[in-house]
Amino acid sequence: MEIDKIKEKILNYSKELKQLALEVVYFKLNNLNLLNESRKRYNFLFNEFKDIKLGCFVSFYIENNLRGCVGTVEPVFDNVILEIINNSISSAFKDPRFDPISLEEYPYLQVKIDFIINIEKISSLDSLDPKKYGVIVKKENKRGVLLPDIPNIDTIQKQLEIAFNKAGLKYNKENLLKENEIYRFEVIRI
């Protein structure tokens, strides 16, 4: 399916996709079977998106403060709905920067989902734009990812410094493209 049709479908179901991400956390907090409960309530989403494979990041917030963000750049699961379910659980309970989300916090959770599209290797830093493109930096088996359009990250240098730091790599402005692979990507954000 072409990317414009996928984008249209995601935007048409944005409310339901975000609700799925939130309810998966609720199911886990209440020790309910995630897949059974998700399939019962969201079978129509499984059907609509059964052939769509995309990586995605699920970000949870409380009062606009990040509470967890975990995702996959490339698809790991059979479809994007399973990607959302698994990344929601990882974001809510396994992001090492935060304590797991509690039942008391749940009513205040907000969610954003970023679907990763159009990944391409860059040959010039001029092709980056932190408002429009996310970045992936790679060197050997290390990788850092930073989503686009993050508050207070408004320069290419700042975006790259953070991505390099996340990868555990030294940011060396002189040899960035010679010593590392740098990719840009776009997102469909809901």
C-alpha cells in the first residue's frame, strides 16, 4: 500500500489507535490478558491494519511531561497494531529513564504515536531539519534515534548531539559522515 493511503488510514483511525495504546496500559495494570482484551475490543483495527507494517514510537505524557517513550524504527511484528501494543507496554513499563506507570497515574496519561516512514541515508547534513526529520545515527552495533519536532531541539547540531549521546557515541563534528552512518526519517504523528 502506498504511503499516502497508509497516512490517510492512520489519520482516519487516530482516535482509536491512541485509545488502543492507552487501554493496553490499563489491561496490563489490571493483569488482564493483553492480546485477548485487545483483540476483543479492537478487532476492527487488526482487520484494517493487518497488512501494514511500520515501526512506531509510543510516547506517554502526564501534564505534558514525558513519562515514557519506546519504539521501533523498523517493524518487528506482523502488523502495526501489534507494534503499537508492544511499544505501548515497553514505553509505559520498560523505559529505563522512568519508573513504571502506576494505576494512580493512569487517568492522567496522554499518548502520542509516531509512525516511522521514508528512512533514507543522508550524504550532507544540510538535508537535515530537526522540525521535519528525525535522525538515526549508526556506528558498528551502536544506534541512536531521535524523533523530529521535539520542543527545544531546534538545531541540527543539538539533534545530532542528542542522537549520538543516545547511541553512546562521541559527537565529533569534523568527521560525522565519514565515521558514522546518518539517516533521516519522517513521521506520521497522531
